[in-house]
Amino acid sequence: MSRFVLYLLALSALDVKAADFNHDIVNALIHRTTQQVTYDGAYYRLEYPGGDVPANIGVCTDVIINLSFG
């Protein structure tokens, strides 16, 4: 019985973290809609580490990656 209770507690903790993550992603997506982003498929040479394209341009992958960084 105690294993079952521990299992339920562990699942509820994971659910809380997933809810926080989902909330953060949704907020980042909503914020992104307020910014002017222009599609630009040109090649950009990036500094390493930490290089990035300018915030106002990008392709779909840039938008998704930037969302994950907040």
C-alpha cells in the first residue's frame, strides 16, 4: 500500500512540473505574437558559444528554439 501512495505522490509531482512547463511555453508563445518577426532564410555566421540570429528575423526553428530560452 505504501508503494502505491509513493507512486501517486511521484506522479503528482511530475504533473506539477509539466503544468509549469506548459504554462511557460504558452506565455512565451503569446509574447512572441506581440513581436515583429520577419522570415529570412539567409545564412548567418554565428559566434560560438552563445551566438544567435537577430531577434526580429528567423525561420521556424529559430522561433521554436528562442521560445525554449524564454
